[in-house]
Amino acid sequence: MEQLLAMLKESYPLIDFENQKQLMTDGILDSIAVVAIIAAIEDMFDISVTMEYIQPDYFESVETMWEMIEELQ
């Protein structure tokens, strides 16, 4: 999860990924950011994020993104 957090912090330095737990609900991430994050996750972890995972619930926090990555590995 450290690698994911480092990538997110580098890409979006103004977002507090360690403490924010409602990134989608609060409008902190938009659909364009999610698409960019998905591309980075796919490259970084050599996985394919399938349509069933492209839902706001999986992008609410670093923890939910990490759970998705673990399920896809």
C-alpha cells in the first residue's frame, strides 16, 4: 500500500490521502482523476481494472483502492 500512497501523493500533492476517507463523496476526485489513477494502478501493479471495479466505492480512500488491487492480483 505504501507504493500506492506514494504514487497518489506525487500525482495529487494537495490531497490528504492518509486522512481523507470520502474522496468521491466529497468531490475531491472527479472522473478524470479516477481514470488517471486507474491507468497508474494498472501500470504499477500489472493488473487490469475491470468494469465491475470502476465504481465510486472503490475510490473513496487509499484503503478501498488497496482492497481493489488486492482482489485483482
